[in-house]
Amino acid sequence: FDDFSYSLEALITGGGPRRPDVRELSTAALLGASPVDQARTGKSADVLVAEGHARIAQPLQAVVLALLGVSALMLGRYSRFGVTRQILLAVVAVIGVQMLTNLSIDIARESTGGWPLLYLPAAFGALVSLIFLILAAYPGLLQRPRGPEAMA
């Protein structure tokens, strides 16, 4: 047994109490960003506040992405070719919102007071969904009038 066992004691560092990770704090504590929490985590107030607002913005984005997909599918009319165009439009729109999310997270973490940018992807996705729903409700909105009746 001594030949096939290894002591892992050397791998364990006993350097005192560990710092809590930002993800271990409550959302209220993150939004408050007290000096005590800053000292405990070793992070600045901007990082704590940005993490707290990211916790609020992420569920909003989940709702908006679902609405974006449904509203893109509503743009189509019945076609024997299916809804491939609408699905591709929904996928491109979701990818665009995700890219905006990644960009806003990076900017919010690096800048002072950049936490409002975390809500930008959800607002943009909601705006695109609203445009899709208006276009679905009024399908002829983007079409030019044709024929002699349009001239009169």
C-alpha cells in the first residue's frame, strides 16, 4: 500500500483565510459595494457593482432572446419552402445580441460607472423584437405601392 499511495499534503497551501469570490456575495451586497466587501474580495466598487447589475441583466436578456426568436418567426407567411429564412434571421439576431452582450460586459468591467451598458443588449433585443412584431402586424409596411392605383 505504501508503494501505491501519494501524500497530497505538499499541494495544499495553508496560507490563512481565503478571500471570497465575487460570485459568492449576494446581489444586494454587490450593488451596495461596501468598503468591507471590497476589502474582503480585493475588488473595486466598480467591479462589484458591475457584477451585481450583470446578475439582473442576464435574466432580462433570456426573456428578450426568446421574444426575439418568436417575433422573427412571426415575420413569415405560409410558404411551401418552410420558415428557413425566418429561422436564419432569428439566429443572426440572437448572435448579434450575444456579441453586443460580450462587448458591453468587457466595457462595463473596464470602465468606471459602465454598469448601465449591461442593460444595452436587452434593450436592443427588445427594440429589434418590437420592430419585427410591427412588421408582422403590418406586412405591407415596407413594400412600395404598385400599379396605377398607387399613382392616384
